[in-house]
Amino acid sequence: MKTNVGVIDRTLRGLVGIILMFLAYKGSIGLWGWLGAVPLATGLAGWCPLYSAVGWNTCVVKKST
């Protein structure tokens, strides 16, 4: 798997995932909040299958000069 999720994107995914799962744990939102595990996992892995399917890449690639 090639990394296709950049640093800012990974950070935001992680935060959103943690917040959703915390809110589900506290009972503030329904069970759907446990779906926060998906953005958390993709943020930790640095790879998003949807990005691969669509051809997106938010990861900065350093070019050699």
C-alpha cells in the first residue's frame, strides 16, 4: 500500500475518528459514532482505499533536483 493521505489529512481524520468514538462511548450520539473507527484507521495507516479508487493523493511528494 502506497501512502496517499497527507499529514494534515491524517491529523484531521484521527481527530474526527477519536471525537466520534468518544461521543458514541458517552452516549451523546448513536451507535453510528463508532464508524469513527474508519477515519481513525485510515489516518493511522496513511492509506485510504477510497482515495486509491478515485486516484486522489493528499500526500506531499518530494521531488529530487
